[in-house]
Amino acid sequence: MEIQVRSAKKEDVKAILEIINFEISNTTSVYDHKERTTETQLAWFKKKAKEKMPVVVAEMNGTVVGYGTYGIFRPWDGYRYSIEHSMYVHNDSRGLGIGKLIMSELIKRATTEGYHTMIAGIDASNNGSYEFHKKLGFIEIGTFKEIGYKFNKWLDLIFM
């Protein structure tokens, strides 16, 4: 089982869409309520390229099993060295070290590009993601109480 992390290509958008739509429909790891369409995911991919923000995928046996990206944390000049990342692993491929490989690549690229701070926004009920980020050296910096709403309940968001 060899896992390769590489820059995403337009052809990967279908697999990325499958991964994110599972998260939208089944978890609070992303606070979207409606699944994305191929068109919206392609527009997202093109916007990332235009902004020179990476999208990487993890591929195992020729199949995309995870992806990650980052973008500027807030759209004002003073935040230009701070980024917020997103990383998702296919539901059937968790626990294989894929997330660590994706995050290592994102951190490497962010460092090369001169970014100073990488931020994670994690739903407070997602203990797995919280512990994962702690192992990578992220520290909790605060919690926004009841900032999101999904599945008929208020959600807290932890920043690390």
C-alpha cells in the first residue's frame, strides 16, 4: 500500500467532491448544509489556482483517498502571513496515516511560501481531529460558542 501526495489536477475534482459531500451530509467537520455540485467544486478548484493556493491529494493504488488545501485566513493585508487549512480523508481510508501525509505536505508548502501561522477550525465534537492536530503541534487558542448550526443543534468551533 503506497500512498502518494501530489498536487491535485482538474481530473481529481470528482473524487474531492465525493469526499467533501460525504462530510457535508454526515458530519459537522464542515458546516455546509447542501452537498456541492461538480460545477461549484470546479469553480472552487479554479479559484484556488487563481489565488495560487495549493490543493493536494493523497492517492492510494491509483485512487484519491484524501485532500487538503489552505487559504488566507482573513482578506486584509495584515493577515497575509496567516492561513487556514482544510483536510479531509475518505471515510473508508481513515486510520492509515493519510491525514498526516497531507498535513506534512501542506505545512511544507506553507513554510516554503513564507507563511507564518497555520490555523485549524475544528468542530468541538470532533475529538479525533482535535487530537490529530495536537500531535502535529497545534495548540488550542480559543472556542467560539454556538457559532454554527447544523443537524438541528448549535455547534462550537475550536481554533488551533
